[in-house]
Amino acid sequence: MSPSINNRKDEYGEDLSKFGVEVIRSVKSVMPEDMPLIMRMSAIEYIDGGYGLEHSLRIAEKFKEAGVDIFHVSSGGEGVPGTLKPGNYPGYQVPFARAFKEKLGIPVIAVGMLDNPQVAEATLSNHDADLIAVARGMLNDPYWSIHAIKEITGSVNPPSQYSRGIR
Ligand SMILES: Cc1cc2nc3c(=O)[nH]c(=O)nc-3n(C[C@H](O)[C@H](O)[C@H](O)COP(=O)(O)O)c2cc1C
């Protein structure tokens, strides 16, 4: 789906959504009907000349038509250095998630430095995203979600095996 990486001259190069659409339709055809298909997408590329939000939203529209139920919105990931990378601040990818949510009208997952529970809660409460994902925060603390609930609501009921240890 990247015009800067996909140099094919055939129909998969002419229509940058074609490969994704075929994969989505194929996957969807064997999935249980009540199981949502969640797709991770990079909203922008970081490499010089890489695609921007307008492009990813156009492609995402096609992916939605093909059967995607929820988008998990990330950025970058080309594996080569680039200058377009947003600053590494809490919630740095949330505006991308919000743009997908507004444009496509289906649930989105935001990700990227959301491990401060207040920031995570704000992302949900402000309706920037419907779900949030935490990666490095979970590596640091596998009980992140239990601790986050406690910080936000003031109390938590962990599984009884953990109740004497959870602080
Ligand atoms: C060890 C590790 C492995 C990851 N592997 C993938 C991956 O295979 N595919 C992917 O899209 N993102 C991958 N990521 C990126 C995370 O999904 C996430 O988007 C990123 O770390 C930002 O979220 P965070 O600030 O909560 O860590 C990985 C991150 C880490 C730390």
C-alpha cells in the first residue's frame, strides 16, 4: 500500500489497496461471522517521500468496504530511517486514531506511549479511540491493566490469587 515502496508495474502497483483487499476478503471468508477482523495500519510513513494520512485514509476506506471491522492505528514501520517520525511523546499516535475514527465511522484502537493510565483514560473518555493498546508498558508491568484500573477508579478486584500481592 506504500507508493514509495511498492514499485510494481502490474495491477498490484496500480491499485495500492488491491493486495490488502484480497487478503481481507479471503480472511473474512473463513472467519466466524461474529468475530471482528482487526487490522493494524500505519497512518503515515516516516521515510522521506512516504505517504501521509490522506493516502492511508483512502486505502482504509477500501479495506473497510472489504470487511475490516476495527482499525488498529500505528505509524511508520518501514524498517528504514526517516525524518517524518512524530516526536516520542505520550499519545503521539492518538491524532491518527481519531482521524481514522472520524473518517471511517468504525471502532479504532490507539497505540503508542499510552502506558500512563491518565493518558490512556483520557484517550478513551475524549472519544479519540474506542480501545487502547499498550506494548512496552505491558513488558515493564504485566499487571499494567490491574494497576491502571486501580489508579483511575481508586480500587480494583484482582483474581483472588493475586489480591495479597497487588499494590
Ligand atoms: C518487543 C516489541 C515487539 C513489537 N512487535 C510488533 C509487531 O510485530 N508488529 C507491530 O505492528 N508492532 C510491533 N511492535 C510495536 C507495538 O505494537 C507498539 O505499536 C509500539 O511499541 C508503541 O506502543 P507502546 O508505546 O505501548 O510500546 C512491537 C513493540 C515491541 C516493544
